[in-house]
Amino acid sequence: MQDFDPRSATFEAGSLAGDLAAQGYATRPLLAADTCRALAALYDDDARFRKRVVMEQHAYGAGEYKYFGYALPDTVAALRAALYPPLAAVANEWRGLLGQAERFPDSLDEFLAVCHAAGQTRPTPLLLRYGVGGFNCLHQDIYGERVFPLQVTVLLSEPGADFSGGEFIMVEQRPRAQSRPMVVPLRQGEAVIFPVHHRPGVGVRGPYRLTMRHGVSRVHSGRRHTLGLIFHDAA
């Protein structure tokens, strides 16, 4: 697989919006295997990162992750900038459905300027690493008042070769109903696009909010790396 072009038809807002409405998430092939390996190898270069988090120390799960510092690696910066516009179109459609007047800007630079004006200046793209027994508890990635409602995770390791287990999971909390679990199978280099905290649903009385959380099931063998692309910066 060659690196996928985020400007292609499958990344158009309409295609993404349809999958997100039907499934609660969308998956797209994104990166070639050699690009995945190169990104995963950055994990041991501490100069690239502003912060390391050991999950066990915070009851987040078992594993660790590191937030990149600015300037971001070229591939990470390019992906974040290229993926933002089609996701912003979906995010603005969601805001319209939920009766919210404010709209997200067309470009990532414009949106980050809004974040920085609100005191959210720390970059949020990150690499995650899980070993045997590693997992990530259900959570939401909210880092301040300014929140972009969609994010992207790219699997950098090869299932069945580099690791086993470690499925990406989501839970959708529905009003006056039991929660809906989702397991999202991913291939190496594939991206999952999903809500940060909620998405709109449509019922007989009109649109309503579905609360979303995501995590990772326990890794049974090997080592699992992922790239997380969050579009709002942190306070």
C-alpha cells in the first residue's frame, strides 16, 4: 500500500459523514508500511516529544504514550493539516444538526489560532506504545474549552505479526437505552476516524447527542504502536 492521499474521494466530507452516521466511525487506508515503521521508530527519540505518560501511574490502563512537541515531524504535521478540512466540514454539519451557530474555520492554522488565543498552545498529536498486557481504558481526549469533535488514530503495527489482541474499541451511550459497544478491526496503516466526545443522532423528536468513549483491549502478545491525531491543542 502506498501512502494514501487525504484529498481523495474516500476522504470527502460526504463519504466520511455517511460512514460516521451509519457506524459511529469511519476507517480509511492511510499510510504505507514503511511510513508506519518510520513513525513507530520515533518513539525512542525523546527529543521529539514534550511529555511522556505512563498509563499505570494514572489508572488510564497499561502502556505509555508520548506527546510530540512543536515543530511536529513533517509526516505528522502534513497529515494533521490535510485531514482537518474534510473533518471540519463534517464537524460543521454536526454543529448545524445540534443547533450550534459557531462554525469551525476552513484550515487547521485558523483553528489552532483560535485554540492558542484561548490559552491552548501545547500540541496534542501523540504516539502510543503497548506491550503484553497493555490496554487503554475508555476515555475522551478533551484538553480545554476549544474541542474539535473528531480525531484520527492510525495503527502503525501489523496485527498478527507485531502483536495480537489490542483491538480498538468504542462505546456509544444512548439516551434512555443501553450502551452500544463497537470493536473496530484495523490493518497496518489504516486510520479510524471517530468522535472525540459526542456525535449527533437523529430520532423521532429530531437530533440528539450520543456520548462516545474509546479505548484499546488487552494486548496478548508483541508490541502495538499507534499514531493519534487530535486537532485541538491543549491548555
